[in-house]
Amino acid sequence: ATRGRRHESNRGLVAQRMMRASFVWVALCFGVAAGFSLSPLPTSTARRVAPAVQMANNPGAIKRIKTNERNRLRNREWRSKVRTWTRKTKEAVERGDVDAAKECARVATSMIDRATRRNIYHK
């Protein structure tokens, strides 16, 4: 009995997605026929999990996907900060700027320690 109800709610979603897809297809066809150029859409560097494509079926797995994505982006930011300060330190050493090299090394060491505390770097 519950199974039939569950599928009824999915039918509405499937119909909405099909309507959207057909609308986009018609809009593209008429846009091309009217002389509009198809420029590529701007792409973001951040990856997002599309709810329509995900494989998870239960709420816990869906939540885990969202959490993993959020943590992945946060970890990427920290790794980028560490790489930036490490690069700045190397550049200051190559220039021979002792004061800047000391300051950059201090900040880079602090960033590495903080990232390690947040379990971004581990054994």
C-alpha cells in the first residue's frame, strides 16, 4: 500500500523534469532558427551535487553526500592557503628577502599546523 503512494510522488517529479527538458529543447531550436548564437554557459569551478543524478535513496545517504561535498570544498580552500604561503616563502627565499621569508615561513607553518588540526593533512 505504501509502495504505490511513494511512486505517485515520483511521477510528478519525472513529469516536471521531462517538461523542463522538452521546453529547453524547443527554446534551443527556436533560438537557433531565430538567429541567436549559442554561447557556452559560464561554468563554476565549484562542483555541486545534482539531486536528480545522485544514486542515494535514503535520507542518511543524501545527507552524507551533501556533507562530503561541503567538507571537500572546505578542505580544498585550506590546501590552497597552505600552497600559497609555501610558494610565497619560496619566492621570498629566492629573492633573498630575509624578513619577508621569515614572516612567510611563520605564516606557512601556522597554516600547515592549523590544516593538520582540522584533519586536512594526515598520515
